[in-house]
Amino acid sequence: MTLNESIPLYRDGCHYDALNSFLVADIPFYVEEARKAGTPALELGCGTGRLTIPIAQSGVEIVGLDLSPSMLAHARTKAEAARLAINFVEGDCRSFDLGRKLALIFMGFNSMQHLHDYASLAALFANVRKHLAGGGRFVFDVFNPNDYRIRSTRLEAGVDLEGTHFGDALLDRPLDLSPTNHNRVVVPVRFEWAGVGAGAKALFARQAVAYGITGRVFVDTPLGEKTVVLHGTGNVPLRKLIR
């Protein structure tokens, strides 16, 4: 398992939330699972609290555990803003020890697929079993590993910096995800530059750049063509850009 801080997506909780703001479809499912199971609940790989916080808002006591300090820091900030007392714990899902039993443990949004070997998966399940109360449940979701290909027809995304159009990302040719590997793919994207003046000026004036991303991905799947909307905004400080 790779330490999450070494994966660029997990270095900045604000950036992560901006890129994944469209992910809401699974929230009602996990809220309902937590309400049915009762208190307490534990989310493994909780990240910025995308699922943890709505569950706490439903009245369920919940603990959030994650390996990334930066993601947890943002989760705590969001929980405080919502006036929620949530225990966020930094730890490894394979070896954590909370010293208590839980009615529900869950691992959402394909987080289990950060574990790439049998030993890691075995350790995870053994640790979950140790922490589950009698009659407790472990709920998780992963990519469906059945044998099919996913082909995208096109991708269109625009990028704004400081409220000024910066450029467009265009997928020049169909993207083919192999049936043997749906998790790792190189996207052949062409970027058309519109200008860098606003971004450069903001870096010198404020030591930060505000950005916005909007677009759509059109995907041809065995269930027909699907459209995924891309939308995100955020503010990237200069220190994040020069790491």
C-alpha cells in the first residue's frame, strides 16, 4: 500500500474536494447503512469526510480513519464548520487499534483498491473482524472486475485561472480501458492554451492561483453511453505548485 501523501491527489484536501464535488450518489446509501446498523460506525479511508460528515449529521456516532494527514486536516476543518464532533484518526486500515467494537465498518469509493497484494487485504479483513461487534457488518465498494472494455467517445474540459479562461483539454482519440486493468490508464489529451497572464499575475500578487474546471466526459459502456460532468473550483497556494 502506498502512503497516501505520495499520491498527488491526496496532498491537498481542498484540491481533492474540488475535483470530486460531483460525487454524491453514494452518500444516501452509506447514510442509510449507518442508520440501520446503529452506533458506533467507522469509515476506513475517510479522506476529507465526504461520507463521514453526512453520516454524523444524520445522528450516528462515527469515527473516520485515514492514512493521509492533509486529508484528515481538511476533514476536521469541515466538521468544525458544521459544528460536528467527529473523531478523525490517522492510521493504517491494516493495523489500526481503536480498542472498541463497532456496529458498522465501511470502506467507500473504491478505497480498498489501494491495497495491491494478498497480505494487505488479509490484514485489512482480519483487523475489521477484530473491531466488529457481534452482528456487525463490513460494507465496501470496489470496481466490478468483470471482463469488459470501457471506451470513451470524447472528453472536453475548460480551465479558468483567476476568472480568466486559461485553456481547453480535448481528448483527440477514443480512450480504451482494458478489461484487465480498469484502474491505470494514460489519457491522450491535447491542451489548447488561451493565455497565462492572469495566473502569473496572481502568483506574484497573492502567492496563490484560483482555478476552475468545467467539462464533460462521454463514456461508452456496456450499459450505453454515459455522461460524467466535471466541475471544480479551488485555490492553490504557491507552495503547493513548487513542491
